[in-house]
Amino acid sequence: MALTIEATNYVLAQYDRAPLDRAAFRAEFQLPYPDYYAVKIPEARLEDLEQYYRRAFAASTVGVTLIPHAKEFVEWCRGRGIRCFILTSMDPKAFDEQARQLGMYDYFEHIHSGIHNKEHYIPTLMAQHALDPARTAFIGDMQHDIRAAHCAGITGIGTLTGYNNPAQLAEAEPELTVPHLGALQALLAKCPATLARPDAICLHGLELSCHIGVPEEERATPQRLTADITLLPPCPFSAMGEDLAHTIDYDALSRRLAELAAAEPTVLLETLAHKLATCCVREFGATRAEIELHKYILPQLRSTAVRTVVM
């Protein structure tokens, strides 16, 4: 929040408005921000405001940190196949840079940034991703977030780690208010729906051929490997609508993994397992890939195997 206050005060200074301290900022700032500035600085043009704000944002030395429990929460969601999206008014380039720097970018199926009015936009987001209102919630720290949730007919969850205080959030009538994301995670963990195993695609015994082994002489001859693969798809089966684009083409995936295994010699089975799992996520859209890779080289063992998970 400190960076946002600093950038806002820079904008206000360009129009000879008094700066805001943290308490004043939380008390009066609201989204959509064009509406806020239309009252605060009615003579300003929106394009000028945005230019000043971006300039201050880029020049600031104030560090950006994650809100409490954010990383743990999105990791928990991904582990249970819960689809996560971002809807923010923040400048797309700035948000992209921050999300990558903080290691949060890959936890979200899609990021919708630069959205001035979330209330107007959220039905588009819902339709684009085929989200079921009865199974969707919007978590936010401002009245505008809760009102946007209600515009889409979904659950609005307020969190008190951001801009609005409890009284302000209460005015928007969220279905649930939590002190932080850790409390929300603890609550969701008790729900039967999140305790259930997520939808998954399983491939058993995929045959691979690879020049693999620590000694050079072992790598000289291709070996037979097999892979057991468990994938969390991009969306729940119930939302796929018989559309292959919403799932994982496991025939194409199987051929691609066989191609990767045969492409070049590999020393370690661990290296190959990680490469295959990464391909499942990056090239085929799995939100989580678990691979157990079997090698049949030691006569006294049925197989030697390694297991890895990539998200």
C-alpha cells in the first residue's frame, strides 16, 4: 500500500492537492479510480493522471511485498485444482513485472489487468473462462471488489489486509470477511468441496526410449523407460463443455514426451523427469504435473524410479 500512497500523492501534487497519510488514504480512496479522481481533481484528464501515476510508480524506491499468507494461499489452491485469476486496475506492464519479481505470475490461469471498472468487466471474465457463478468467489480488499462480485452473481469475500477498513467493507455487504488469506485457507480446508481430490488426467506406463545413464557406455544404447503421469487440467471437467481446447490432448502430449526423451542423451533420470513434467505445464497447460519415471537397468530390481512435481 505504501507504494500506491506515494504514487497517489505524486499525482495530487501535480494539481496542488494536499498529500494523504495512510489513514486518510484508506478513508477516502475508492475504485473505480477514474470516479475518485473526477471528484478529487475534476479538472484533470484521465490520460494525464495515468501518466503521472506510472511515472511515480516507476521511480519509487518503496519496495513491494506480498500481503500476509498470499503465497501459501495460492499454492494451496493450485494443489487442489482451484482455478485462480487476477482482476486488477493496475497497469498491465507494472503488474506483470511485479508478479514475476514476487514469484506469483505462474499461479494464475489468466491475469486481467488495466481494468478501470471491475463491475462492468467481471461478466466478461466469467464468460471467457466458463466459470460457474455458484462455484466462484471474488476475494478483494475494497468495496468495489465486493460490488463487482455481486454484479456477476458470485460470492464476495472481503479481506482486511488492504485498502478498506472493516466498516467500509461492511457497507458493500460481502458474504464473508476474513482478517487475512490464512484464515480463509483454514476455513476452506474444512469444506467438503476442497477436501475432495481434484479432477485429474492420468497416463499409466507411457513407453519412452532414451539414451540415458551416468557411464558413457550406458548412454550409447537407447533404453526403455516408462512414465506414470498425473495432470491437473486447466479447468474442472464440469467446465470443459466437450471442448478439447479446455483440456489436455493426451495423445499429442504422449507423442511430445516421447520426442523429448529421444531428443538428446541424458545423464540423470531426475533431469529427464523434470524436463517432461515441465513440458506438461508449459506446453500443454496442466496446472500441476506429477511424473514417476521408471528405468529398467538393474537385474535385481523390477525398476528404478524417480518422482517429481511441477506446477
